[in-house]
Amino acid sequence: MTTSIAFIGLGHMGGPMAINLAKAGHAVTGFDLSQAALDAVAGHDILIAGSAAEAVATADVVITMLPAGRHVIGAYSPSGDDLGLLAYARPGTLFIDSSTIAVDDARTAHDLAVAAGHRAMDAPVSGGTVGAEAGTLAFMVGGSSEDFAAAEPILQVMGKRIVHCGGSGLGQAAKVCNNLILGISMIGVSEAFVLGEKLGLEHQALYDVASNASGQCWALTTNCPVPGPVPTSPANRDYQPGFAGALMAKDLGLAAQAFESTGVDALIGKLANEIYQRFAEGAGANADFSGIINDIRERSEAQGAA
Ligand code: NAD
């Protein structure tokens, strides 16, 4: 069935996601503030709207893929002469926000949409630009069961694993909790390799033991931070490309915000956030997040020399 979809935010992720929806036969109208983003989707059967208002006016579904919570809430809400997406959409439109934003912001966006007479879900993704292009993203969805049933066939075009995590905001909650595990485990694996080096233990020997023992995890067996044991990991390509340090810093920043709002005393999570914020201030911003091992090694050398 063809659905009329407005896609707002055609950047690195949104562009290929919108292209996949158009390829699947949906009537996609796109809008982005950046001309470069609009140029990147040209020639893919996406109708480019002159404004966000025009993009959503006849849509059944509005998907947003924007940088942060303030952009989503800002796009939904009035500002000056612009009445915001919620005012321009027809009543009962299904709003799906796939941006990665704070749980509290997702709930605010949901409440604004519902107060304006619409339906709303948070549906952040993992899988990066490679998954966006291949249509193999994982979607973590928060919202009612009825809205999930309506959204699922559309999300299936862009992803291969769609999980309904519960009510409003719980898609974002699942994403932030998963990436908290990922950030902490990458630091743990990297510290173990650097300690092994100092103790004279070969990378491969540590890998052969830990990958078959209780140290086994994705950070070790898929995204191994040292070159060699897992030939496809970014470490074998000088940490390029991959899951950027800046995005891990963003996600751990959202986790820190959630620790604050819930009162969870996550000592390691808070430290992991500090470690990745520092990493993303320098060259780590664009390198795969497993490059954190180089920071740990450099700090260890500096301490050894002191
Ligand atoms: P991006 O910066 O490439 O794209 C965002 C786009 O939104 C830009 O083109 C920008 O011009 C546009 N935009 C901003 N405000 C707008 C508005 N009011 N109206 C219309 N367009 C507007 O970012 P991205 O890499 O595509 O990421 C988008 C979201 O997905 C982020 O929340 C990010 O954290 C999340 N995410 C990214 C990745 C990744 O690998 N890049 C992976 C998972 C999740």
C-alpha cells in the first residue's frame, strides 16, 4: 500500500532512509534546511517541498531525522510566523521521530503531538549510514501498540529489526541503555588490551582466551579495538570509518542526562561519558569509537614516563 510520507531531515541517515521509502513505492515528500542534503537525494523519486509546512500538509506519516532534541521540539512547535509541523499536518497524522534524543525530550515531543490531535512514536535507530543505505537498520520503538502496528510496515522498509520497547520514550530509553553498555564495554576491552601489552601478552592470545570466555562481548569480537584478531574491525583501517567518537559522546551525554533525571548512581557510566567527551574534543570525533584504546595507551605512556 502506498503511503504519503513527509521526511524532514535528509542528512547522512535521513537521505538514504527516504530514498529506500521512495524505492519501495511510497509517495515521499522531503524537506531539509540544507541545500547539500536536498541535492544528495535528487533523482530518487522524492518530491522536494519548498517548506516543512508544504511537506507535511498532505502526509499520512511524518518522519523526522534531525540532529538533537531541540531540533525536533523546535520543528514541531511554533516560532515566529512558522506555526510548526504539528499545526500544518492533518489531524491524526502519525509522527515518527527517528532522531536520537533524550528520553525526556521524546516524551515532550510525543505530548505536543498528541495535544495537537496527532499520533506519535519515538523510533531511534542503530546501524549507522551503512544500515541506512542497505535498509538494515534496527529500530527501537516507543508508543502505543496501535501506533506501532501502523508504523511497523513503514519501518520494515528501512530496517531489518523492529522492536516495540513499550510506551512513549521507551525506544529512546532502549537505545541509550544499549549504547551505555557499548561505551563501557569498549573502554573495558581497550583497557584489557593495553594492560596485556604492558604485561607482555600478545593481542591474539588475549583475544583467543577472552572471545571464548566470560570477557566475550561485541566490543571484542566484532569491533575489536586492536588490528589483527578481527580483520573487519575499524582498527584494521586506522579506525576509519565506523561509529564516530562524536556520536558515542552524544549518546553517553544522553545517558548522563538520564542518570540525572532518574537519580541512578551510575559511577562507571558517568566516567565513560567523561572519557568519551574528552575523546570527541580532538581527533576522536571522526574516528571509530574503538580508537579510545589509543587514548588509554597514550595516557599510560605518559604515566609510565612520569
Ligand atoms: P545529519 O547532521 O547528517 O542530518 C541532520 C539533517 O537535519 C541535516 O541535513 C540538517 O540540515 C537537517 N535539519 C536540521 N534542522 C532541521 C529542520 N528544522 N528542518 C529540516 N531539516 C533540518 O545527521 P545524521 O547523521 O543524519 O543523524 C541524524 C540523527 O540520527 C541524529 O539524531 C543522530 O544522533 C542519529 N543517528 C546517527 C547515526 C549515524 O551513524 N550518523 C547512527 C544512529 C543514529
